[in-house]
Amino acid sequence: SIVVYDSGVWKGFANEASSGFANSHSLYFDGTGDLATCGDISAINSASNVTIACWVKADSFPYAYNSIWGGGQAGGSGHPSRFWLFATSSGLTVWNGTSQNFSFSTTVSTGTWYHTAVVISGSNNLSFYLNGSQLGSTVTTFNSLTSQSGDNFEIAGNPTYDPYFWDGNIDE
């Protein structure tokens, strides 16, 4: 199931089981306070090998940071317990849980679907892929994805830094 926060109201959606895989829906976010929370995913809190991938289609890029997904809480200088993926029309940025951003310059057009993937391998290798092509990688030290027990992994929103919400669709 998934729980969606829509401008002050929580809405729950049950998992729709079907035979085989079919996707006739994506989540649509209007950029004005909507987000989906996946709760505290303890399996990734201390993961050293993980890939987070999704399809995104933006209607617009109204903010300096347009949040695709992320987790953690603001926590002091540099917000050490946050890990987020943001997009603008000129590229994508991974916030690695310290005071570092890793920006990947590329054109991201509205109305176009893109497949994004952030790959963490080992304890300090981060790679970013767009439509199956690697845009870049870096060696860095970063905290776990949500870092602190009880922190939620969220899709399309960054409620700590309102209003960095996603305007468009996110799938899978």
C-alpha cells in the first residue's frame, strides 16, 4: 500500500494485485504540497549496496529544488541525515547526506519521461544514471538513506524545505 499526503490530508491506497505486470497508472503530484511517504524502510537505513530507480515526467520546475525522492530529517549544519534526488530543467542533483551536492548537468524537458537511477555500492561509491546512461559517479562518504530510525522515505516532497515538491508524474 501507499500513503499520499495531499495538501494536509493523508490518503491511503491499497496494493492492486493482478496477474502479470501491468502499469496503467503513475502518481501525479501538483507541486503544491503533495508527497507520498513509504514510512521508515529499515532495510535501507544502513544499506551499503542499493539502487533507487524511478520514472519521472515533470510538468514544470517551479522551485530551486524539485524533489523526486528522499529521506531523513534536517539535522544541524549541512543536514547530515538527509539523502535526496532533485531535478531542474538543467540537471539533476543528489544531496548525499552531508553538506555536499552532486549535480549532473543535462537537459531535462517537461512533458518527457526519464528513467533515473542512483546506485550506491560499498560505503562510498555513488553513481547516477539517466535513461540507462551513466551521467557521473563520485567517491564520497555519506550517511545511510534515512540515517535515523523513524525517518520516512518520501516520494515527490521535501516537507522540511517546503515548498520543494514535485510537479508532474512519478512511476515505479
